[in-house]
Amino acid sequence: MARPVTVITDPIFYLCAIPAVIFLGLAKGGFAGVGTAATPLLAIVMPPLEAAAVLLPILIVQDMISVWVYRRAWSAWNLKILLPSGALGVGLAWLLAAHVSDAHVRLAIGVIGVAFVLNAWFGRSPAQAKPPNAAAGVFWGGVAGFTSMLAQAGGPPFQVFTLPQRMEKLTLVGTHMIFFASMNAMKILPYFALGQFSTPGLSTSVALLPLAVAANFLGIWLVRRTPTELFYNIAYALVLLISLELLRSGLTELWRG
């Protein structure tokens, strides 16, 4: 059922929105994990699903830029596994959007992300790349689509499956871009059906777009100049920081509720 949408005029909103779109730009440039913080930032001042809808037009424009830049570097095997299951995750989230607590979604993603990074850093994981497993890809692709739809937070589940493969840096980035570009395109109809788009929201998206695109190109520039090992270390650190933030915000919301 559609509900009234917030009129976005509060200056505090833009104090959250400006860093959020910078994070999105860096993420779409290649530092994928950092974009997960965007929706939680906006959710401080507006309902989380509405925040995700404000960001969606920005994401789609950034997707077009990033997919073009990385169009020659991507993993066909991973996308064949992840895209269908991601679509199912988006569909399931659409059906459950009115019934699933955003706080519980954040907590689940946060636990997954923290456990993944701690295992990668302190567990007995082999130093070599881990061969991907199709069943695991179906599961994590579905989780990524589900959490992306509800909170633009599909990054940690996607990385749980892809980072251990130790793909070449640009192949990992290109696979990420194509996957989430596809997920974002699939979310347009559900967000319309849920009544999350509004004239004030779309106007805000347009106003923030130039900053987001500039950050997008900055991310592309940084990724190409970052050594592969450093890139992976940064990616793991970002997943941990963002997962901790998701845990904090989820617990805070449950406490207040």
C-alpha cells in the first residue's frame, strides 16, 4: 500500500545526503563496499525504503557510467549464477517490504559482514583463491538482491561470495557493476508499486546527481591506481566498517522501537 512521502526540505537531510552520494560515487567507481553506508546515512532523517528510492535514480545514472567503463572486465560464470538468484531476491523483498523490519535486515547484513571479514583475517582460509560454488552463489545472490531492494545494502552478501575467489581487480569491479546495475533496474517497478517515488524525492535526486557523478569518476580514477593487494585490503576493511555501522543502526532502531 502506498503511503505519504516525506517532503525533503530539511537542511539536516543534505548534511547526510551529500556524504551519502559521495560514498555512492566512490562505490560505483570501484570501491564497492563503501556505498552500503549511503542508505543508513539517509535513514537517519527519513524512512529507509524512501531513502533507497531517493538514491535509486542516482544509482542508475552511475550504473550507466560504470558499466560502460568496466564493460570489458567481468566474470560471465559469476553473473550466470548471481543474476537469476538476485532477481528472485528482489522479488521476495518486494512481497515482504511492508512486513520486514529494516532494523532486522540491517542486523542480519551486519552479522554476515562481520563474520565474513573476521574469518578472512583470522580464520584458516587458504591464501590461494577459493573456487566458487554454484549453490553458494545462488544463496548469496538471492541475499544480495533481497537486501539491495530493502536497504541498498547488497554489497556485503555479494562480497561474501566474490572476494574469496580473488578475481583480478578490474574483473571483480566489472562483475559487481553489472550485477548491481541489473538489480537497480529491476527495482524501478517495485518502488513505483510501493509508492516510494515522489516529485520532491526525484527533484532531490536530480540536485544531488552532479556531485554523485563527480565522485563516480573519482572512484574510477582511484581504483585504476590502487595496487591489487591494497585494493583487497581496503575492500575487507570497508565491509567490516559498514557491517559494524549496520549493526549499530539496527540495534539502535530496535532499542528505540
